[in-house]
Amino acid sequence: MANFFPRWTNWLPLKITIIVLVLTTAVTLGTWYYDTPKYTRVGYQPIQPVPFPHDIHVTQLGMDCRYCHSFVDVAAHSNLPNTQTCMACHQQVQKDNPKLEPVRASWKSGQPVEWVQIHRTPDYVFYNHAAHVNRGISCAVCHGQVNHMPVVYHAKPHSMAWCLECHRHVERFIRPQEEVFNLDWKPEDVKPAEFVAKYGQPEGVKDDWSKKQHLTQEEIGQTLKERWNVKPPVNCQGCHR
Ligand code: HEC
Ligand code: HEC
Ligand code: HEC
Ligand code: HEC
Ligand code: HEC
């Protein structure tokens, strides 16, 4: 009987088995890596030099985000406050609290407090705070209920899929501009008559929304989206410039 197949084909089944094994392992590891919270960074809460309580300063003392993050609605980057901002109060208040020692040391030395950055988009991604905050997107949507956090942690994934989920369905997230810094805002807080008087209602809606008991997030969102002609980029160059 003649040998129809060249000799090396004897190895073919073994080669195929090895390739399949390697691929399966790669896919499993990849899925595991990309699915873990570590990859999405949710829950990341580094130890800060001072455990700065947002809940006390925002909810209890009623401070606005912009008192400390003063560039958030005018610039691409949101800044952290400098030591002087803290010392405006803490020269008098809580003067001897040991938790504030790094702030006092920074005040004396002139060296800034070394806060650990929590949220970070890779350099190949273009991101701009002002473009979002001035279009009815609240801090809460992207950072969670910071106003109730004793210490800030990474509350949302900030992955590409997460950015796109909103860019494709802004109506699920957008809110009236004056509520962007009110992290506890709910759609039920909107008074339909006032809202419709101010923003109107989407084209093609027959019934009168100002007579409704409540407006849903989608109804509010659809109105604002049309009214402001909101069109977030969904093409690659929009975010990778
Ligand atoms: C009294 C000053 C002050 C106020 C008011 C304030 N923050 Fe902050 N914020 C800080 C400081 C200091 C840090 C850095 C320490 C930390 O990350 O815990 C910070 C950190 C953050 C971070 C994490 C930054 C990072 O590293 O990624 C977010 C998000 C944030 N603040 C959101 C808010 C929001 C939203 C509000 C309004 C509801 C607010 N902050 C009000 C002082 C303030
Ligand atoms: C507008 C005034 C004001 C500013 C500005 C301010 N704080 Fe405070 N902070 C207070 C007050 C008032 C308290 C005490 C609240 C209490 O006892 O309930 C306090 C409490 C604290 C505490 C103690 C919390 C505890 O559990 O012991 C820390 C830490 C602190 N602040 C850090 C900071 C840092 C860091 C900054 C600057 C980023 C800052 N604060 C800016 C008013 C301020
Ligand atoms: C659409 C989502 C989105 C909204 C809305 C948003 N942020 Fe952010 N925030 C981000 C992203 C993404 C980063 C990481 C940015 C980077 O790496 O340049 C970030 C970073 C930050 C930082 C850290 C900046 C630094 O350089 O360390 C602070 C502080 C912050 N945001 C505060 C706020 C405050 C306050 C608001 C509301 C007024 C807000 N953000 C609204 C997505 C958002
Ligand atoms: C909750 C909704 C929401 C999330 C989450 C969100 N965006 Fe946006 N994005 C918007 C809206 C609304 C606009 C404004 C569109 C307009 O003005 O027409 C916008 C605009 C932009 C723009 C155009 C801004 C400009 O100056 O041209 C870029 C780039 C962008 N987003 C990147 C991102 C990235 C990157 C992320 C994730 C880290 C992200 N966005 C997450 C809602 C969102
Ligand atoms: C709305 C903003 C946005 C748009 C539009 C967008 N990207 Fe991204 N992309 C991101 C962000 C944010 C990251 C970083 C994700 C992270 O850090 O986990 C990213 C990461 C990536 C990565 C790195 C892969 C990874 O998993 O780390 C690639 C490749 C990429 N994008 C390709 C694309 C392509 C191709 C398109 C067009 C089809 C596109 N992106 C459109 C926001 C966007």
C-alpha cells in the first residue's frame, strides 16, 4: 500500500491538539482578566495620606463640588484642591485632629499633599469634563454617590463599553443642567408642568406631559437630548484622536 500522505502529517493531530489547548487557555485567561473587578477597577480605594470625608464636607456641611474641584465645569481636567483650600477652615476647625497632620505638614513645607489618583483614562483616550458636566451629565453618573462616601472609591467601570453605553443612550442618563451637582437628584423630583414650560417636549409626542404625575428618566432625557441637540461621538476618532 502506497503512503498517500507525507510523513509530517503524522504530527498533525498532535499539533492541532496543542493549538486548541493553547487557544482555550488564552481565551479563558483573557475572559477572566477582563471580567474581574480589578480590570474594571470598580471598588479601587487606595489609602490616602488623609482619609478625606466627602460625606462630611458635601452632605453635612453643604459644600459644592466646585468649591474644591473648581475647574470641573470649565476645563478638560478636574483639579484637586490645594492645601490653602483646606487650611481656610482647618487653621481654626479641628486644629489638633491627627488625621489632618499631613495637611498641616504640607502647609508648613509648601509641598502639596500627595493624593493618590483613583480615576485615570489611558493616554490614547480623549476625555473632557466640561463637555459632559455642561451637558446635563452629573458627577454621580460617572463617580457614584461621592457625597455619601467617607473615602472616595472607584464606583463605575470607566471601560470603553461603559462610555459607549451612555453615548448610544444619553436619554437614560441626562438631567436638567441645574441638577448636575446635586448628586441625590431623582427623576421624581422634576415637576412636569415646570419642566415642560422650560424645555418643551419631544417632537411627535401627542399627549400633554405637563399634566403627568411624574416624568420618567427616559422622558426627561429624550426631551433634553432633542432640545440641546446632544450627539456624543460613537465613532473611533471621537475618543481616540
Ligand atoms: C472640601 C473639598 C472638597 C469638596 C467640597 C469635594 N471634594 Fe472631591 N476631593 C477632594 C479631595 C481632597 C480629593 C482627593 C482625596 C481623595 O481622593 O479621597 C477628592 C477626590 C475626589 C474624587 C476622586 C479623584 C481621583 O483621584 O480620581 C472624585 C471623583 C471627587 N472628589 C468628586 C467630588 C464630587 C462629585 C464632589 C461634590 C459632590 C466633591 N468631590 C466635593 C476634595 C473635595
Ligand atoms: C468650609 C470649611 C472646610 C473646608 C474648606 C475643609 N474642611 Fe474639613 N472639616 C470642616 C469641618 C467643619 C469639619 C468637622 C465636621 C464635624 O466635626 O462634623 C471638618 C472635618 C474634617 C476632617 C475630620 C474628619 C474626622 O472624621 O475626623 C478631615 C480629615 C478634614 N476635614 C479634611 C479636610 C481636607 C483635607 C480639606 C481640604 C481638601 C478640608 N477638610 C476642607 C470644614 C472644612
Ligand atoms: C462622563 C463621566 C464623568 C463625569 C460626568 C464626571 N467625571 Fe470626573 N472623571 C471622569 C473620568 C473618565 C476621569 C479620569 C480622567 C483622566 O484620566 O483624565 C475623571 C477624573 C476625575 C477627578 C480626578 C482628576 C485628577 O486629575 O486626579 C476628579 C477630582 C473628578 N473626576 C471630579 C468630578 C466631579 C466633581 C464631577 C462633577 C462635577 C465629575 N468628575 C464628573 C469621568 C467623569
Ligand atoms: C452618562 C453619559 C456619558 C458617559 C458615561 C460618557 N459620556 Fe462622553 N459625552 C456625553 C455627552 C452628553 C456628551 C456631549 C455631547 C454633545 O455635546 O453633543 C459627550 C461628549 C463626549 C466627547 C466629545 C467632547 C468634545 O469636546 O468634543 C468625548 C470625546 C467623550 N464624550 C468621551 C467620553 C469618554 C472617553 C467616556 C468614558 C470614559 C465618556 N465620554 C463617558 C455623555 C457621556
Ligand atoms: C466613547 C468613547 C470611545 C469610543 C467612541 C471608542 N473608544 Fe476605544 N476606548 C475608550 C476608552 C475609555 C478606552 C480605555 C478603556 C479602559 O481603560 O479600560 C478604550 C480602549 C480602546 C482600546 C484598547 C483595548 C483595551 O481593551 O484596552 C482599543 C483597541 C480601542 N479602544 C479601539 C476602539 C475602536 C476601534 C473604536 C471604534 C469602533 C473605539 N475604540 C471607539 C473609549 C472609546
